[in-house]
Amino acid sequence: MSAVSVRDVLGIAADRLCGIGDEAAPDLAGQLAIHHELGMDAIELRTVDGLGLHDLPAGDAADLARRTIVAGLRVPVVDTPVGSWSTTVATGMDGELAILERSAKAAALLGCDRLRVMSYPNDGRPEREWRVESLRRMRTLTREAERLGVTLLHENCQGWAGQSAAHTVHMLEEVASPRLRLLFDTGNGLAYGYDSLDFLERVAPWVEHVHIKDGIRSGGQAEFTMPGEGTAHITTCVRLLEEDGYRGYYSLEPHLAHIPHLGLSGDPSALADGYRAYARRCAGLLGIDAGSRTYWEESHHG
């Protein structure tokens, strides 16, 4: 990998910006249309009409894949609910493994082999018991990922390993498999009480996908903002990643109108307009070539 100077770091290629579909629109048609309109060549899929890809019947999953491919969009990551805020460390593993397998099958139709997971919120048990059970589950999930031929990307969000960089590194070293890597979200530290840059400095070698989110911490809670307006150190995090050799996607997750774990989702029209504005702002922040994509065309949407 050739060296990258600090001066050149934020000249991110336009084809490395993508986004989470349901942050732009609830339905597949809307998600594909908005990402195509913005000039993106990739989309991260989480839900379609409120359903995860693992919930779709085989025929519907095949249709989703066909439409996504026809739209000219590749899918670098499929977001699963495995180990997420919708579970606890007591959630039955048979069900979790079934979701993982169905997600892998749906992802395969899209030519995708990377699945987002988390490491299980506590259900009230002592920290040591939570740690032991969370790590056991992550080893089990990773063995299944090895069988399925997919890579799990653990997000620094809900679950035992999402509490700090030290917890995350401990999980990676304990599981010790190339099928378990990281999804780094620039803004999640705001919700969980740690500095995003400090976290990233410890885990950068394992990062294979990035979510762009910004905000501030107010009254012990995260309040999300447009990129560059918060305290998530987006540009500094990107600089560190690029200097470390990261060449993956930067995926938009505004969390301004659509916040799944809080059950919040805005009016579809407002959601789409906000997403377009977020994409343009992020393109400017990352130094994307003004002549290469429509993110910069402020007048395009009035």
C-alpha cells in the first residue's frame, strides 16, 4: 500500500462514499433512487419497509438483489440485528444463529460477504458473567461465520465489547479469527461515553467499514448533528484511518430523523431531503472532487 500524506488524506474518492439505505427512505425503491441520484455506487442495507433482510422470504430477497444490481449499486455490508439493542445476553442463540444464516444467504445474492453484528447488551447480570457469556456468544457466531464464508463486523455500539476500545480489543484477541473484524462508527462514542478518536487509535488495524455520524453529548445523552458540526472528530478520524491504510467505504448514518433503536423515523419526504443535505455536507467535509458527483449540486434540489 502506497504512503498517503496528511495533505492528501481528505481528498477521498467519490466512489468511497455510500450510506445506509433506510436512513434515506423506508422502501427499497426510494433507497435505491436516492443513492443513485446522489451518484453513489454502493448502499449499505439494514431494513426495507421495516424488515431486515433475514425477514424476507426467499423470493423477495432475490427480487431485492435483482433490483439493487440493476440499479448499479453494490452492497459492501448487510446490517443484521444479531447481538444488537434488540437482544440481550440472554437471547436464545438458536434464533441468533438462524438470523445470521438467513442474513448470509440474502447477502450472498447481493455479492456481499460482510455482516454487521454487536456483542449483546446485558440483562442485569454481574459484569464478569456478562463478559463471559458475551465472549462465548461471539466465538459461537464467529465459528458459524467461518462455516458460512462471511466476515462479521462488530460495531462499537450495543453489547459488552462496545463499551470501550479495551473491551473491543479483548474480544478480538479472545476470538482470534480473521472472520471477526470491526465496523467503526464515528458518533457512537457520544452515546456510550467515550471519545471516538481515542477509541479509533486503539482499534484502527481491525476496521473494515466506517459509519459517519456526528453530534454532541448533552445532559448525558447524544444529540446528533450534521457532519462537521459536532464533537465526533470526523475529519481527524478519517485522516487517521487513511494514514493507517484504510481504503473502505465511509457510510452515511445521519440519525437525524431515523433512529431505529429509539423507534423514531421521520416523514419520508423530510427523511430524503435531510439525507441529501447530509450527503452534500459530508462530501464537502471529506474533500470529494466537486466535479465527480452530484452531492455538490446544492441547486439541484432547490
